[in-house]
Amino acid sequence: MTSLAPNDFSHLHVHSEFSLLDGLGRINELLDQAAAHGFDSLALTDHGALYGAVAFYQA
């Protein structure tokens, strides 16, 4: 079995503070942690709102 490097994988189910009752992470903190762990990409999949989309795009 081969292991994947962090840049070969993207989390596609991430909720931010804008996903009411389902998320807690702040966008800048999520991106900082992803970068610190070597990830090249991250998806934002908030539920019920697009409030975080602009902040995520701008970050």
C-alpha cells in the first residue's frame, strides 16, 4: 500500500464558522492549518449559506 503526500489529497468536507450548528473553524485558521500540514488545496462546504464563500475566495 502506498501512502499519499498531503499535496495529493484535498479535504472536500470542511465547515467554517458560517455553517450554522455544523462548523466552528475560522477560514483563516483552517487555511493556516492546511498549509502547515502541507496541503495545497482545501474545499469549503458550509451548509445553508454562502457567507463564507467571499472570505474563503479572498483568503
